[in-house]
Amino acid sequence: MQNTFNFSAGPAMLPAEVMQQAQEELINWQDLGTSVMEVSHRGKPFIEVAEQAESDLRELLSIPSDYSVLFMHGGGRGQFSAVPLNIAGQNELSQHLVTGQWSVAAEEEARRFCQTQIIATSKEHEGKMYVPKQDEWTIAEESAYFHYCTNETVDGIEIDWVPRSTSGNVPVVADMSSNILSKPLNIEDYGLIYAGAQKNIGPSGLSLVIVRNELLGKERRDTPSIFNYGLQAKSGSMYNTPPTFSWYLAGLVFKWLKAQGGLSKMAETNLQKSQLLYSRIDESGFYNNNVRQDYRSKMNVTFKLRDESLNDSFLKQAEENGLVALKGHRSVGGMRASIYNAMPISGAQALVDFMKEFERKNG
Ligand SMILES: *Cc1c(COP(=O)(O)O)cnc(C)c1O
């Protein structure tokens, strides 16, 4: 088992040490004779876990005190609906940067609740995808919010700069489902950040929202209570039963991240892993990646074999070598190696070695 490296895009692998600890305390947690899954979310033991997780997350991301952290249900897509319901009126405008499948889906969902507008999209130049810089487009000052996705999980496009309106007053909303906690952030650049947990935080079922307090309490009347940011902030994300096991496990991941040296250390390792893979792709005439250097994702490395008839044998032989879940998203084909925080450098190296050997035999 320990010779398997899981490159799944999500739900994705979790740190081995975290899984080990979760296993050890699964049926007898804190000597209570029960699992953490079987206790009240309002009891002292769980409240302590919940509060510790929030404070560790605040420390990791340096979240200022005028931001709330919410542990919600509904995944990333839940937030596609919750964001417009909470911070835009029906006749208000949300502006969108569209750079791949997830930002497309976020705009489509927001359209049900407010007036949306796509103000810029990713483009292709000489076969490489890139995102036009802000000297080519502007965020309208009357927008209720501006939305973009910092890392397009399917397409492998990551944006390392933060868009902003000229005045800086339009709240920037970022879907960080697949790159949150992969590097340090300046939280104050954002009005709201959200992320489904199953890529880089913990098990599915949980979504994290980090929101500037001044955006709370603006929800539409018909906002479902469980999606109401203000209400969830007031009730410590316990208006209803939260996904307790996911919250607990996310807490273990936050502790693990601190023990690794925090997010600057993660950024360093993530860069190293992705560079290993991109160098392998670039030095071969056998593999190809279609994203411009400065937008290549450090989390989801997408690539195609020049001879696509070899796809099945690539995947089969990779699996025989313990390298699993490398098949690209069904909509784009090819391969995708997701290398979130939990993927060790040895995993990226093992894939690089396999790619070299596969090319030698088939190139
Ligand atoms: C996975 C993902 C989502 C959707 O998450 P669900 O929890 O399945 O709703 C949204 N945005 C991004 C960037 C993702 O990677």
C-alpha cells in the first residue's frame, strides 16, 4: 500500500500522518470510548476541536480579526449559489473572470440569482493558454462583487496575481477549492474566499468560507438559512449540525501543516514538485502541456501524450507502478497529476521517472 501514489484531483489524498492518527483514534477518541463522529457537535470535546481548527487556520493564513471563518455544507458548488444570495441583490451585477470549467460553472449558477457579466476570459496564444492582465479589462465600480477561480482544477490554470477594481472597493470573491493552503495569501485582498474541502483541506462534505465581516447581513430574504453567512457566523457555523468528521479531520490537516513549517514551506515544496513535472514535460517531445509558463498550476499538472493512442497503456502501466488516478478530466482528456500539499516530493519524482521510462520504451 505504501508504494501507491494517488494523483486524484478530488477527493484527493490526505497526509499519511493524518490518516494514521485518524485511524488510531477512530473508535476511541480522547478516551471517550466513542468516535468523534458519534458525539454532539455542541458538547465540550467537539467544540474544542472546532475552535482549535479555526484558530490554527487563522494562524496558517494570517486571517485578520475582521474576517469570519465559516465551516459550511454543500461543497464548492454550494458556494456558487450562496455567494450571490448573500452579497448581491437580484438586480445587482456580479462580474466574472472566466478561465476554465469551474469559473464557467460559478457564473452560470450566479445567473440564477443576480445579473452576471463575463468581463474577461482566458485566451490562447501559439497553443498556450493565458489570462489577460488587468490593463486589458476593468472591474465596474457598481459591481456587487467580482468573482474568479484562483486555480482551475480541470484545466490546470493557476492565477498568482489578485484582480482588483480601480478604487479597490468591489469585493473580490475567489474560488480557491483546489489551491487554498498551498501558499501564503494576503487575505485583505479578498472580500470572500471559499473552498470545498476535498482537494487540499480534508474529506468532502465541508466547505470553508473566509468572509470580511462587513459583507455579512446583506443576504436576500429568500436565502436558505443554512446558506446564510450572517446567521452561520453568529452561530459559530452550528446553526445546524455541521459536517463534524470533516471538520475534525481538517483540524488534523491544519496541525500537520503547522508542523511542516506552515504555508511558505508548502509553497516551496509545491513549486518543487510542479517544476519536476513541467521540466519533464518540456524536455520531451513526447508529452505536452498547453498552459503558458506563468499560469501553470502548481496543484494540477495537465499533460497530453503526443500520440494519444498510447493513453490507455500509459494509464495501465502507471497503475502497475503504483501511480494511480492520472486520467485527465473526461472533458479535456489526456492526463492530470494532482499534487496537492499531501503529495510528497517522492511521489512527483516517481511519476517523472515513470514518464521517462515510458517515453524511452514508446517514443
Ligand atoms: C472541485 C471544485 C469545485 C466543486 O466542488 P464540489 O464540492 O464538488 O461542489 C468548485 N471549484 C473548484 C475550483 C473545484 O476544484
